[in-house]
Amino acid sequence: MGTKLGKMTLRSLFGKPETVRYPFETKPMPEGLKGHIENDMEQCILCGMCERTCPANAITVDRAAKTWSINRFRCVQCKSCTRACPKKCLTMRPEYQKPARHINIETLDKPEESEEEKAAKEAAKKAKVEAAMKAKAEKEANA
């Protein structure tokens, strides 16, 4: 028993320490770390698929208020929301979440579209409708 203790003591005296000076140094993130969810609100369409697939009910989508919220204390990092997102705006960042003393529900707001973006969307929508009407007219003419 004494030799084991002696080997362990010598190894810790002359080897590399297992710990780091935390706030100043951080260890590299382990392979496969799930981390935490991040949302790119520019791409998000507030469809609510992430909210419906979340098994922990950690995500809330409010279309009327144009907000997306996550309760990080409830999130179990299962990636269900990232797989369900049709726009792939949800990602799992391989970083540890910062410690908190109180439950904090993070809420993100959808940025307002500029007049140019609204006009471009309307033009694209109008072009799609016209193309569909033209295709329908050609189909009826050929039939």
C-alpha cells in the first residue's frame, strides 16, 4: 500500500497537473460535447417546430410578439430541436453554458425587415404566383 502512495505522490510532484487555473485557463472541450443551443434569428421563421419537438418544454415560440425563448435550466441538450428546424437556424454550440444563480429565460427578438427586404419578398412571391398561373394555363391549353 505504501508503494502505491509513493508512486502517486512522485507522479503528482513531477508530472503535469490535472487541473487548470480556471478563470485564466480552460481545458479543451471534450469530443462529443453537446454544449448549448443557439438560434440565428435572421433565418428563423418562428414556425414552432422546435417548441413542439422539445421533450423538456424548454423552448417557447411567440409568433405574435416575434420572440423565441429558451429556458436553459430545462434544456437537456438532446438536439431534437436542431433536427426538427426546417431552416437549420438552430445549432448546438460545443461550449459550456456560463454558471447562473437564478433561472434565466433567454428571449431573442426577430429583427424587423427593412422596406427593401419586404419589397424583395413581395416581388419574389408575385413572380412565383405568376409562374404558377402560367404553368397552369399551359397545362390547361395542352389538355
